Amino acid sequence: MGVEVDSVFCNRCRARFPIEDGVANFLHDQNPVVARERDAVAAMDRNAPDAVNNPRELLKRFDRGRLDPCHLREYPCLEHATECRSRLSELLADHTLGKGERVVELGADHCWTSNLLLDGGCQVIAVDINDHLRLAARAEDPNLCRIVADMNHLPLADGTADVVWATAAVHHSWDLEHTFTEAARVLRRGGRVAFCCEPMPSWLRYPFGTRFGHVERARGINETWIPRSTWLKLCARAGLDGHIVFPTLETETIAEKLKRRRLPLSVAPLVKPFLRSLQVSIHLLVTKT
């Protein structure tokens, strides 16, 4: 039987950091943006519907693929996770990760993406600034390590990761250029970055995104709307070779987009050739050369 510990010691800075519910907390000297976002998430959690009295159980059901539509109404964050999960499964099918690879997942939240990476045989270091990490459905998995930390100040040695991964999280960074630099630092040579489902508008969409995330920003969440060209420029500046990968624009996906905008399905063949230039939620894949 293992021995439980309540803190971890850093040989470099000589500081000791607490461990609670299996989650190590390295968040100190918080950036004001991080502190504000933590407060906003905590407030949103306090105001969550009363029906959610056991979010960990819902997360376990989600992990097993047994969520009912009523559960998504009870716990809206899982609706976003459900939408992303199929895209991530598709991406992982085309860009597989090797068994035993060490993945640093930024913005891991409830660790629902971590589970997909664990299924692939990876070792996952799940990083976030909020306390949702303690709700991870596979908290006891020996290949999952959970730490509270700023994505711009990772408590990891240089070159320790094979992959840096994030799902719809990096656009919350208070300094995107620093995030790319930090990802490059912790990656080994030849390591990869996968920033998935990020809002990266093309120049056609960017002028119309002024209201993107305005509700979240009013609550204190750091939502940013940064053009694709800037993402790629900052990526290159960090010494990383990146390219954009679009989720497959399948018929069902296009039909759903048209339905939300109350447009007839008959226009699908007309708009499909232009969708790639308008697509916002896309993947950025990067290699450290």
C-alpha cells in the first residue's frame, strides 16, 4: 500500500508545495489575470444548478459514454466536451501518440481529454489553474499526474515532455507568446504540440469576432480572439514549426451549422467550399525542430 504525502519539495527553489486530493498546487505569485479567472470559475461553480450534486459521477458516466441529454442540461460544461470529443478522437486517429509518451496537458479542467490520452497509453501531466482537477474520473490512474499551475510557468524541467497538448484552453493565456516559449522549453527535441479546438479566426472572420466571449469576459474569464496569422507567427518565434489542421467538415457537421443559423440544407453544396476559410474552432499541430 502506497504512502500518502501532503506536499512536494522543489530542489531548485527549495520551496514546498501542498498536495490535496491527489492534486499538487504550484500556483504561487499568481498573475492578476490568473487570479481573476480563478475567482470567476469559483463563482460560476457556486452558482451551478442544484441538480449537479455529484459532478464526479457525471464525469465518470461521460467517460464511459453513458450520458443522457438531461445530464448535459444539468452540467453544461459537458456539452462543450461532448462536441470536442469526436473531433479529438478523429485527430488522434490521424496523428497517433506513442505508448508511454509523456504528455503535458494545458487547461486540463476535469481531465476528460486526459482520459483519451490515457486510452492511447500515454503518461499525462494534467495542468490547470482551477480546482476541477480534483474531479477527474480516473484520479487513481498511476499514469495521470494532476497539478495546479499557470501554463506560462510550468513546474517542469527543460525537455521533459514528448507532447504538449491543450483543448480549447490556450486562448485563455495572459501571454500567448510566452505560452509558446514555455511549451518549447519543456519539449524534447522532436517533440510535438497539439493545440486543439482553439478559436483561431481567419482574416475573413476576425473583423466579425468583436463580441466573441464577451459574456465570459464580463465574468472575469480571459477570453481572447487572436487571428491565425498571429498564432503561427508566435509559434515560429518560439522555434516551433506549426501548421493548421481543420476538423473534417462532414455532412452532419455542416447540417448542424446551417440548422443553428436557420438556413436550408439545400445551400450546403454552395457554402462547403468556403467553410475552411471561415472555420474558427481548429487545431494547430507543431513540431520542435
